[in-house]
Amino acid sequence: MSDKVLEVPMMSDLAARGEKPDILFWVGCAGSFDSRAQKVTKAFVKIMNATGVKFAILGPEETCTGDPARRAGNEFLFQMQAATVIMTLDQYEIKKIVTACPHCFNTIKNEYPALGGNYEVIHHTTFLQSLINEGKLKMKGGGTFKGKKISYHDSCYLGRANNVYEAPRKLLEALDAELVEMKRCRSKGLCCGAGGAQMFKEEEKGSSRVNQERTKDVLEVNPDYVAVGCPFCSTMIGDGIKEKEKQDSIKVKDIAELIAEAQDLD
């Protein structure tokens, strides 16, 4: 399936026809504007189209959740951005949201209710696992990934903040891959170094960068792939692996990309 025929329904178009999607796919700033994260967005959309899930995106009506502003200490800006998002979501009577960004996931799920925004919010790995459970997404076997060593990096906002550990790992098992855990994983996982708005600022002085420390964990298990579920983690770990000149032997992929490739959707 080429990108030229990629169907991405817009919420405004559905509303004009009096229709409602089963889910709103919240793309996020990274998934919209970052060239690397855009590949994850496309992979997820291809899976949605292949499984027949009725979804839509907000497109130009989607604005930042305000997560970076709040993490950086600008509460006023956060509340302004959040109010704008909540108004848009409520205008379309959105109830169920799926996103590939743990930062958007955590903010909309856990912080918007205090501002009047109440929605069912699901991370895309959990949603993909539910599609397998319901028989809508039938894995054909691992294909390219069968027998490959894959290590999964737990995103802070997905793992420790929201206790989502099993769904991503079950998806990797569905690829017939060998899951190799890093020493620091699950509730003891190490941050990639981008959390707390660090993605958008220079790091404080220290003996080493956080992503360099995390890269050491990756190199210890020496996988063929590092699976992630966060655009920030993808960037930080990818940069760490490039710094060690291991990018040819260790690939960093979002789980949605792995699923799409295994299904020959790319």
C-alpha cells in the first residue's frame, strides 16, 4: 500500500456527513511534523485501514495538548492549550481517543479531567493488542522479524506513569520474535532522556547524557531491533545508537511500524 492511496478521514468531513468515528486518532505534534515520527503515523493509519476500524483525525484542528508547557513550568500556557483542545474534542462529542504518543496519552487521560475534559484514552500498543484479541488484526507470523532479537524500551509516561507494560510485549511476541529484556526494564526502566520537556532544551551539566546511559543498556543485550512506543524515545535512543555507530546493526522501530511491516502493509 503506497502513501499515495493512504486514506486518512478528517473529523470535520465525517461530522459534515453526520457520521462519527469509533475512535479519534490523536496524531500529536511529533507524529504530525517530525519526519521520523510521521512514519509511525502512516504505519498506524495503514493498520487501521487494513483492519476496517472507523477512525478520524482532527487534522489542522489538532493543537498541542500543552504537555511540554506544563513540564517546563508554564502552567498558564498549558491551561490555555488544554482548554482549546477540550473545546474542540467536546464540539465533536469525542469519547474515545487513541494516540501513539505517551505524553499526549498521559496528559489527556490523567490531567484533562481536572479541566473538564473526560475521555477514554488508549495508547496505540494497547489498542493494537485489543485488535488481535478481537480477531480484527490477524498476524501472519513474524516474517522479517521471526527469530530476531527485539528489546523493548519502556516509555516513562506509558510504563511507570500508567502501568502499561504487557500490551507492547504481547505485540512483540505476536511477531514470533525473541524478546530480550534490558537490565533496567518495566517499573525499573530508565528514561530515554527526553521527558520533563528535556526534548526541547539543553540538558543540565553531568557526567553523561541520559540517552547515552540508556544506549549502554541496549548494547548490553545487543538486539537486532529496539522497539519503542514513543516518538521522543525513538529520537533519543536512535541518536544514542548512531553515536556508537551501531545504526546498521541495531534498528529503532515503533511497534506500529513492526506490525505494519510484518503484515506487508508498507
